[in-house]
Amino acid sequence: MPTLSAWTVRAALVWLALAALVGALILSRDALGLPALARLIPIHAEMMLVGWMMQFAFGVAHWILPRRAAGGGRGALAPVLFVVGALNFGVILVILGATREGRVLETLAAVAFVLQAIPRVRAAGWGATGQAGDLVRLKRRQELV
Amino acid sequence: MPTVTRWSIKTALGWAAITVFVGLLLTWPGAPALPYPTYLHLFTVGWLTNLIFGVAHWMFPRASVAAPRGDERLAWAGWGALNAGLILRVVGEVLRGSSSGAWLVFAAALQLVAVWIWVAHLWPRVKVR
């Protein structure tokens, strides 16, 4: 797992742990005598959907998608660093009440990720062509194992 | 594929089937309806979270040579608490009576503990190699 993916997945897990705490408080609000906790539902959803699930997917995708053609590896680091920063800062802004500004950052992060990931969504490695050569490679792999 | 992963994925698939059935019920005139948030959590907790945790336990980098997937008892505890909590939540939401508050608090506690267990279990395996 590359360093950037490790940090992204860790950040996603932190959001998950925090969002679960908020969710548990919301679900217990009547028993706690705190019905106003229902106002945290949009924050809970933002943390879960963007902070946890989207960020986790981005981190894992950066790790496991096929590398770029012609030795391009996982591509330039700067765009992905921007994605991670903008996504997390966006969630924080939404939580703090600056919803529009936060969503702008989240949108830029998602668009930037899509643009840098698209070249990596390509046929590569075993099974790429579905032709006989792939099966030969599979057979060789099995022999190695 | 480790056993706990297989159970997590099978459970996720089961919840997926239940979720779409509940979604159908929500549109049915006269059918007993669950609150919409419960339907969303069947989807996100039952289906997506079980699937993510199960696959992460399987695919993440190894923790160590001696225990490649860490302490599997943690994964089992997380799986059990997550699904027990979700079931209790559904029961609590169906009851919607004076006793539903206790069910929901217990459900919330179980799901919170489950998530924290999974985070603690997966954390050491999120590493550069």
C-alpha cells in the first residue's frame, strides 16, 4: 500500500470512528432526553458518506488500480494530495456550518480524483485481453505457486 | 478467503436482499413500514459496511508473519456486534413504543463498539509495504 493510500485510509477510519459515535448519540437521543441531537443527522451523513466511504474508496483505488501505461506508475502525487486535503477540509467545513464552501472543496476533490484516476482504469495485467496469452500467463502463475 | 470474510460477505449479501425487499415494502400500500433512516442503515451498515470490513480483512497488507490478519477474534467480535446491533435497531424501530428507547440505545452501543473494534483491528494493517 503506498504511503498516500495508507494516510487516506487512516483518515477514512478516523472519520468512521467519529461518525459512528455521532450516529450512536443520534440513535439514543430519545432515551438520553436529547431530541435536539437529531440536528446532527446531516453531519453524521457527511462524515459517513464523504469522510469515510468516499475517502476509503479513493485511498484503496489509488492503491490497487492498474498503473499508468509506459511506466507512469500511479501518476503525479500532487493531484492526489490535493484530493485528500480538499476532501477532508471540505468535510470539516461542512461540519462547522460552511456547507457551500465545504461542498465546493468536496466537488473539486471528487472531480480531481476522477480526472487523475481515469487513465488508470484500463486493461492491464492478467485477464486484460481475454486472449490466449492471458491463459498462458495464468498457467505460469499457477506453476509458480 | 478467510472464514470471517466469507461470513461478512454472505451476511452483506443477505442484508442486500433484505434491504431491497424493505425498499419495495416502503412503496406498498398498507404494508408495515420501517422509518426511512432504518432502510438507509440496512443499506449502508448491513450491506456496504459488512462488505467493506470483510474484504478489508481479507485484502489489506499482512499484520505480521505470525498473524497475517491480526487477532481474528476481534474481527469476529466486530462482525457479531455490528449485525446484532443492526437487528436490534430494526426491532426497536418496529416496536416504536415505550420500550423502543432501550432497544435503540443497546443497538447504538453495539454498532459503535463494532465499528471501533473493526477500526482497531484494521488500523495496524494500514501500512506501507
